[in-house]
Amino acid sequence: MQLYGAQVGSRLLLGTARYPSPAVLAEAVRASRSEIVTVSLRRESGNERSGQAFWALIRGLGVRVLPNTAGCHSVKEAVTTAHMAREVFGTPWIKLEVIGEDDTLQPDVFGLTEAARILSAEGFEVFPYTTEDLVVAERLVEAGCRVLMPWGAPIGSGRGLNNLFGLRTLRARFPEIPLIIDAGLGVPSHAAQALEMGYDAVLINTAVAQAVKPVAMAAAFAQAVAAGRAAWEAGPIEARDFAAPSTPVIGTAFRQ
Amino acid sequence: MRILVNGVWRESGAAGLDRLLAELGYQDAVVSTAVNGEFVATGARAGTRLADGDRVEVLAPMQGG
């Protein structure tokens, strides 16, 4: 899989938030075999210096980082946060989030496209967190995005792929753009389903971090992603409404 | 003068942003800064004068999804 020219082996991207401990986070990243983890920027607290320890831990994992603009509700906030992230993390990659609605964390697609245009023009490689809307996707590609990250369901909801029709249409409409399902997946079968439909990758956070055994769940998602991709490459059959006997009917005994 | 640092008002005599970070003990930390909502790159901190009422953000790497 190529993301902005970078060759990436694993089709599972992992978030780094909400794990029971830094040690479990590190172990989960290893078990997932992810090569890309998402990170964020937050206010550094005076005494704890938790940000410094976190960054040392991530650097020790030897993975690429994809900084996000989580929590930003305006174009201005998202653009400023992207600049701050580029300096701290030393990467032009930015997972661009402009949140429009707090209960669903649905992206503000108008602000998103505007911020994507500004950041792409400034040399950022934008991974926009978007919906499955085709016209928005078109605008994002026009703005310079070479990867799209549509939601499966609201962030952290674990509901899986809410709009299969819309996601299939998006895949068919943009066959050459890497599409990564970002948000809302709950169990490995959701990830397998996304890959079986031809999605290039999935980004998982809560489903692994909040599992009873995060490390085991990270490994389970890795297996599901590998199986789903293998199935897509093998060419799944079309679903149909009625039965089609798998055993040959010619030569069936006891029939006239 | 009073400076709002990460949402908390502080009394500071720092003339520039680099001096404020030193006051806060962040001179060697991996942080990024903004003043009044505008990004200030590391190399521009020394040249960024602070005034009474300025809002400063000091952000560090953190867990994210």
C-alpha cells in the first residue's frame, strides 16, 4: 500500500489513546504489526511531563506517526494545530479532523475541505477524516488529498460499517485513491468486512484500547485485516437472493 | 504582566516567548507553541515579544486516535 509515496506493509493503523497503560499500548502496537500509529498534541502540564515520556515511548516503537487535529472545531484551529504537529513530529502527514457536531463527532465537511486546501497548498500530506459523501470526497481530492479516511460509524461507537451502500459507492468512484476506514469499528469482523469490500486499510483505536485484553485484540484485528485483504484479492462471489446448489444436480439419485 | 499559559493566568517578566518557556522549565522539552492562536516556530520564539494579556499555548505529544 502506498500512502503519499510511502510504502506501507500493514493495512492496520492503530490509535494510541485510551490504553490501560503505556506498557500495554506498546505491546498492542507490536501485536498489531501496525507500521503507522496516530498521535495528538495537547497542553503540556507543568510537573508531570507526560507528553515527553509518551513521545519517547512512541519513538522507541520504530513506527511512522500520523498526527491528528482531534478536537478542532474550526479551520483556523485545525490549520494552526497542523503546523504545530508538523514541527513537533517532523512529518508532513496530518490526519485532518474538523469536528462539526459533538454528539456524533461528525466531521464539518465544509471546514474540512477548506482546511485541506490550505494545508495541501502548504505542503502537508493530508489524511482527511470525512464521511462517505461522494461530492465531499471529490472536493477533498480537488483540494489535493491523495488519501481519504471515511468513517465507518461515529468515533468510539463500535458500530461497524453503518452505510455499506455509501461506502461501496465511494470505493467504486475512487478506485485509485487509498481509502482507509477511520472510526467506528468495534470487532475484527468489521475490519475484515472493510477489506473484503476493497478498502485499503482501517484505523482502529477504541476497539483495541478498551478491549478486556488489548494486546490480544490487536493481534485479532491484524488477522482480520490480513484475511479481509486476501479475500478481496481472491475475488469474493456476488451475494444472491436464492439458493444455488453447490453439489452438482446432474446425476442425483432417486429422481425420475 | 499577565500571560494566559495553557488556559491559566501567570505573572511573568519574560520579554520573549523563549524566556517564558525557560521560566516554565520547557527549554529542553519537545513542545510546540502558539501565541494568540498563531503558530510560532521554534526558531521564531526568541523574536516573539510578549505583551500583557497574551494567550500562549504550549503543546506536547500526546495519545491520539
